[in-house]
Amino acid sequence: MKALIPAALLSLAFAAPAFAFQCPTDIAKIDQALQAASLGDDQKAQVMELRNEGERLHQGGEHQASVDALAQAKEILGIQ
């Protein structure tokens, strides 16, 4: 049991950088999809708000929260 705790912490340490690299890729995908998106003004505003929040969270080091916000924006846009 004692060996599991350090192993879990170590796996989290390696997961955080993976999220950090995903954020800029997701932001770029959102920016590109917005160019061709046929969304209403309210949906575009919501996507931009989520995109900007994701970027702010990424810059603040809150990568999981950033990934979550960007995932919501991508869902509205219908992209992966």
C-alpha cells in the first residue's frame, strides 16, 4: 500500500506536462474551426469565452481545468 502512493504521485507528475502540451493544440483547433463554423452569435460568443478561459487557465498552470474548458468549446464546434 505504501508503494502505491509514490507511484500514483509519480504518474500525476508525468500526466501534467501532457495536458500542458494539449492546450495550445486545442486552442489552435478551436481558432481554425471558428473560421468556418456556422454558429449563431450566442454560440460563437460562448465558444470564444471558453477558448479564452482555457488559454488563461493554461497560462496559469491549471492544465486540467484548461483542457476541460477547451473540450466544451470543441464540443459546441463539433470537433475532436
